[in-house]
Amino acid sequence: MSRVSVVVSVYSKDRLGFLLECVDSLRRQSFKPYEVIVVLDPSPDLVDFFNSRLGDDVKVVVSEGFGLSNARNAGVKSARGDIVAFIDDDAVADRDWLLNLLKNYADSDVVGVGGAIKPLWEGQRPKWFPEELDWVVGCSYKGLPDHRAYVRNPIGCNMSFRKEVFEKAGFFRSDVGRFGKKLLGSEEPELCMRIFKRIPRAKIVYDPSAVVYHRVDKGRLSFRYLFVRSFNEGISKATISSPHNSDFLTTERSYLQYLFRVAFPQRLKRFYNLKCLCQILVLFISISCVLSGFVFHKIAKF
């Protein structure tokens, strides 16, 4: 079996409680990680704070720059395992998470594996919030495969790669992705597209049996958050798209096809149901915001 380094990034003292629960879930894995690496933003106060509160079995690393991509890159560079797995600081891993990720690496062509991310709602799930939009809160969404499948990229809260991949394809781009509370993303698909271009026969797997649970706080259960996150998703996609990777948006096109062939028709059959009508409206608004962000960035760049 491979040695697995698990990387967790944290940027705020306020997230200590979440981080401790995350690390505890890693300690309880049925397949023990070779090491757990907590990566901090380069702030002296932050380093002192977490160094005194994490156990000796946790390696603390300081990122060379701010932002999630820089933190992940620092974790990869520090990792001694053959496989590098990533989980968010506000997520907890199922006991068999690593075991179920690892079994997919029996195929030597598999270079990356991601799993399912299930939401842990603070309170109840809003009735107006459709499962197809769970990507807005960093979770697996309805429209993804419900069985093991090859995909373009995993979702950052639950993903892993062979370490050698980063030597061949490079690291996460530091000019894209989450930066503090800025709701940008797309660093994972950008990396994976480079992987496919530079590593012949590379495969990336989505295995829903490898589960993590991601907290969704009340701050993300508002229409405003939905609008801003969707708009920034469009900006993120526009930032990394170019005429040289015209096939980059195939996943997004498949998702849109799913919405118009399945999600919308299912709800339109129950148009008399207020919940269904609200979800139709929310889906339409989110799509519109993503497209607006994409067009806005392209025009601004032009």
C-alpha cells in the first residue's frame, strides 16, 4: 500500500475547532495516513497559535504566500508520501476515506482520485436550495455520477494525486483559487487539464465511496452568497479558459445538459409545488450569474 500524506490548509485562528475535528477524523482512519500536514498562511501570529495547539503527530508547514493554491503547493512540497490527499479544514473524513481512495490507485494509469463530499448543514437545508447547486457550498452535487467514474477533475475538499504528478505537470496556479474569503476557484480543473496534456494515458477517478463531510454554515445559506459565489465561478472559469484549451468546458456543458434535460423537466412536472418553482428560479439565477461572471471577465480582459 502507498504512503499517504494528507494536507489541510487553514488561514484563520477562528477555524481552530473545525481543524481539530478534521485532524481527529484523520487519526481515526482505517488506513492510517503516513503524515498529516497542516499548512498555515505566512503570519507569525498564526504560526505561534497553531503550533501550540496541535499534537506532535501533526506537521505544521508555513506557506510561501497567501491563498489556497499557495498553501496546497507548500503541502505538496513538504509531503513525503507517494500519494498526496487534500481535505478542507472544516470537513471531517469518513473512517474509510483514505482506504477507498487508495484502492483506485491499483491501476497505474490512475493519477488522481476524488470522492463524495456530503454537506453538514448548520440547521436544516433550505427548501429553496436545489441539490444540483451543492457545488456552490463546496460539496458534491446532483448531476455527478452516482458510481465510480472517470472525470476531468475532483473537488478540492476531497481529492488526491500521486506526488509524481506535480513533478511532471507542475503545481496549482497561485493566481487562481480561493484567497481568504474571496469566492474564486477552478484551480483543480486547471491543474487536471495540464495533467492530461503532459501525462499520456492519465486517468482521474471519482469514487463516491470515499466520503468526507463538509460543514455548511449559515453564512452560506443566503441568496447573496449564492449570487456572489456563482458570479465568481464564472470569473474563475473565464480566467483559465483560452482558445488553446477549447475542450476545457466539457464538464460544464454536460452539467448544463443535465439541468435542461433532467433537473428542470422534473420540477416543471410539479409546477404547482412552491418548492419546485423556487428551485427552478434559483437554478436559473445561478446559471445566469455564472454566465455573467464569465462574460464580464472576458470583456474586462479584452
